[in-house]
Amino acid sequence: MDQAMYPSLTQEIAKKRAELAPEPLAAFKAFSKAVFAPGALDAKTKQLIAVAVAHVTQCPYCIKGHTQGASRAGASDAEIMEAIWVAAEMRAGGAYAHSALALQELEHLHTPR
């Protein structure tokens, strides 16, 4: 296999994105800047949340970028890994919680009509 699953982010890709949809890109950048600006949560906490969410959404670029961001914001390796475990638990918890739908459907299927 000669080609990587996910291409490296390059200046060419960034330029093409900007050429094809400049307004949405500008809006997204402004939104991102506003979200990660100082507020009720500090930068480290916001980046740890982003690391966790990136693992749930399974975005490799977000995982790399926000892991770097969390580290730069002062998060320890252990804090980053713990955030990842929180994400894993939440994803697994969602599957477990939704089993109620399957159980309800099975009950409906097995109820004589």
C-alpha cells in the first residue's frame, strides 16, 4: 500500500480548502478561536475536552492537534490519557444505555398479538 489512509496536512490542502469555500472556512476559524478563547474554562481543560471528543469522533487530525494543544497548555501525559479513558467510558456507556432500545424492541417482538 503506497498511500497513507490519511494524507498529511499541507499548505496545498489548506490553500485548496480556502479557494473552494473561503466564507465557511473563515467562519469556522472564527468559531474555533471563540470556543478556545479564555472563559469559564481554562485552556488546559478545553484542550483535554477536545482530546476526549476527538477520540469519540475518531478524527486523527483532531487527536494529534488537540493532544499537542493540551500538552502545550500544561496537561500532563497522565491527564491526557485519563481524558481518553473518560471518552472511552462515555462511548461504551452510550452503547450500554442504548441497549434499552433493543430490549424494548425484543419485548415487543415476543409479545403475542
